[in-house]
Amino acid sequence: MVGKALTIAGSDSGGGAGIQADLKTFQELDVYGMSVITAVTAQNTTGVQGVFSVPVEGIIEQLTSIGDDLPPDALKTGMLFNSKTIDAVARFIESYSMKNIVVDPVMIAKGGASLLQKEAVEALKDKLLPLATIVTPNIPEAEVLTGIKIETMNDRKHAAKLLYSMGAETVMIKGGHDQGSEEMIDLLFDGQQFHTFTSTRVSTKNTHGTGCTFSAAITAQLAKGSSVVQAVAVAKDFIQAAIEEDLHIGSGHGPTNHWAYKRKRAIIVN
């Protein structure tokens, strides 16, 4: 049986993040990808020029179509934009008894544009985090969700425990925004112990869509039956390869390379 993965997120017209990045990642990791579009963005590597939300009725229809005929083995949420959408997604997860829920709390684009309305933050915390198999904030997103300043690894551990207390089964706080080291350390907390995933920091501005791609890779692996720790390990390798093999596209924050991981593995095998 082929694994099926669903992304509930916004469309990125530039193709580097959002729905487009998620579907590319699903394909590269050999799962069948499906999508529910929550918003349409006018976007390229220089920034977000416009955000147009999909009416909640349209989101509910998309969710129902998937739930009735193509129930996913794992799903991820990305840009949900407002509290009405978050409510609809939470109801969908509960009513269809969805499993393997990856919550990527997309809040701010690379160029600084807000992708989540302020009133929606509390809805995300109250409605979606208690349903999450894993939540994957970066450091600024974790600061917003927890209300604490994160400067040290101990701060990150404290934030992870706070997010766990909000109901998420596991918490991954990504280390990309911690610029104080040549290593990038992602921290995972499962309620019992901490796990760290370390990679070499790549000096590049072309990191558009890294968060979406990373969480999509986790989702793909969960859809194939991996444990959370196993899924994160593959996702870490996937995004590292995607960043290292630069595409050099666009004049701003360019996208990552979604086919780099599979090509790198093919070279190793051969």
C-alpha cells in the first residue's frame, strides 16, 4: 500500500514554500501527496506581495472531499492564516480521527510578511496543538507560542516543555535562527527525554521554504510508518541536502533543492 500524505497550507506562487514545496517533498519521498489550499499568496524570492485567504466554506469542502475518499496516513498543517480556518482543520482532524498530525506553525515569511493573524495564535494553541503528533516551530515561532525569550539551549528546552504541556505529543524546536554556532542543532522533546539532531550550517541566503520542506518530509515518513524520531532523522538529511545543493534561483531568498536528497542517495548507492 502506498502511503498518502495531506498538506493543509497556503499556495506559494514562487514554488519554494507552502503547498508547492510540500507536494514536491512528498513526491521525492515516495508518498502520494494531496492538498487543501487555505490561502493564495503572490510571492517570489524577494517577498510576499499579496495574501488572499480562501473562504472557510471552501476549505471545509476540500477537507471533506479528502476525508470521505482519500483519508491520509499523515497530514501536516502550514499556513492557516486565521482562527476560522484553524477551527475547521481541528474539527476535521477530530471528526475523521486523523492520525500522525504534523503542525508547522507558519507565522512569518522569510521577508517578514505576517502569515498568521494575531487572533489566530491563541486558536492554534488551544485547538491544534493538543491534536499534534509533533509541532515544529523555529525559535521565533516558539517564542510567540510560549511567550518566553529563547537565547540559550536551556531556554529552548524550557520552551519545548511548555509546548509539550499544551498538548503536543512531541516538540521539535528548529535551530536555524540560532546564528551563534557553525553547527545547527534541532531539539526534539518527547515528554521523557530530549533528542538532538546536528548538521553543519550552510552559508547561504537561499533557504526559502526550509520549514515547510522539513515538516513535509516528517509527514511523508510518518505516512510510511516511521516513528517520530526516525521521521525527523530522514527529514534532517532531506533538508540538509536541499540547502547544500543550491539552485541559485531568484534575486532574493531562493528556494531549496527538493531533488537533492534523492540524487545524493543515488550517488552514495552507486
